[in-house]
Amino acid sequence: MSSLINKDEYVHYSPKPVLPESGDIIELIIPHECAGMRLDQALARLLPDWSRNRLQTWMLEKRINVDGGKAIPKQKLWGGEKIRVEPSHHSAESAYIAEAIPLNIVYEDDVLMVINKPAGLVVHPGSGNWQGTMLNALLHHAAHLSTIPRAGIVHRLDKDTSGLLVVAKTLEAQTSLVRQLQKHTVTREYLALVLGNVSVDGWVNAPVGRHPVQRTKMAVTAGGKEARTDYRVVEKFDGCTLLQCNLETGRTHQIRVHMHSIGHPLAGDPVYGGKPKKVPQETGKLIASFSRQALHALRLELSHPQHGKRMTWEAALPEDMRELLLTLRQYRDRNSFLLNPSI
């Protein structure tokens, strides 16, 4: 599809607010009213739906040409030049579209839904993940969520963390859930397999903020936000420990950062993890082969926004973590027997 604008029509030209689809070609003729302008100035005037920075980027990408030749932002125009533009939308502009992505809905009513998110699914569109997210799936499942900020999402799980999270279906429910999260009255329990032998229950009460050097990471830092994670030992293996972690706050990467800060990073964590030390070779290989952080949002409890009753949901461990724990258990029990055959 292409559109042609000539100098006689320019006075009456008023671009529609809806952007053309990516790949649609725009063809126009520079009106004589723009004579003497620089190309980037004239295009900013003729194509107000796009910023001057975007238009300049398209010139660098050779998506704009003048009379069939190279477009130079600062070149002077005489009027009458033929311009050809091949738009390329920034991915963020098409992030909020419905996509037929399956959702594992544990519970749903008129005001909220609870979803068991699989590992690998991004919750909200962002850099590098503009489509194929849980938000896109939510818009397909319930189109009216497009009228609610973030499609009703009130808290997130990392891409490679599995388990439960709640989504609001009305503005009132979203406000209620956000306030509950702020007051720390939402119970969120996780199962985390960490490296090393954790002998007793405990907690980490340390602020979490952006890493001072590696800006894509989080860290325990004095300038961070208040964060507390309580943990309880569930099961011990050779060189690693299964913990139940309770969040009192919900900072980005909180459990991963907190456990790393006390020397017990999550097994399989590609960002904050490490290699298991002083463990049987077969155990070390098993943990090293696990492709994500071993973290699962097991249990969620909150007050229903409509009637106020406390409600609780649980999600069984996904197959990959279940298999990992089963194999670790078998290694541990076999090694215990070899060391103590009388058991």
C-alpha cells in the first residue's frame, strides 16, 4: 500500500493518527512551501506521527530516499522532490496486541484471575521481549483488559521463574491488590534450590537496588529499597538445599539477589549463580545442566478485592524442578547407603 501527496494537496493533508502497518510505503512530493528547509525539518512537518529522531534513524537505515537517491538529514530542499519512506515501527509500538498464547488459569472470577506461569514466559513486554508475553496472552483471553493499566498485572515473576501470580480484571481490583502488596498482606511462598548446605532457617533483611556497575543486574546496595526474605530449610541434598522462601517485599530479583548475598545462589541461575563446590561429581553435573534458576512460586494468599475473604492457591512443582529434586534425592540416598550400609 502506498499514499501519494503532491504539492497541491499538501495544504489539505492531515495524517491520520493510526500509523500505517510496518512495511507500508509512503510516497510524497515535497511542497514548494517547504523550499529552503532541511530534509529532516520538512519530514517532521509532513509526517508528524513520527519523531524527528525516528525519521533520522530511518534515513541512516536507508528507509528514506530522495528522488531515488540517498537521504541526508541536513540536505536542503527546493520543493518538488519525490520522497519514498518505508516505515519500520519500534517494537514497543505493537507490544500491546492480543496473541493466542495458552494460559494455565488456576482460578478466575469477575474481578481477578490467578495464573500458573511456566518458565520461559515473559510477564510484561520490555527490551528484547516486545511480543509473546503473558500480557499479550491476557489481552487475547479478555479483550477488556486493554482498558486497565498493564492489562491488570500487579506483580511479576522473572522469565525463567515458574508459578503463581494474580491479575486484576477491574480497576477497583487492581487498586485493592496493589494496596495489599504495598502493605505486605499478600503471602507469596517460593521453593528455591540453592547451592551449598544451609543448616538452619533464617532471613535476609538487606536493601536491593540496581547494581552500581552492571546495570542489567540487581544487588544488595545501601541505596536500594527495603527488602526482606525469610527462608526455611525444607530438604538437604549433597551440596545444595531446598528452601521455602517467603517474600515480605517484592523487589526485582529479590530472592536471587538475597540468596546470592549470603553465599547460597540459586542452582541454575545464569546471572547470580555459581558452580557447586565440594559435591559429588554427578550432582555437580546435574545442577550445572539445569537450564534456569530453580525457583517456583508455590503458594499465593490474598484478600479477595470484592468480598474481602482470604483465598489461597498452590501450584505443584513443574516437571523440570520435580525431576531435578527426584534425581538429587536418589543420589543423596544412594551415597548415604554407600557410606553407611547398615542403614
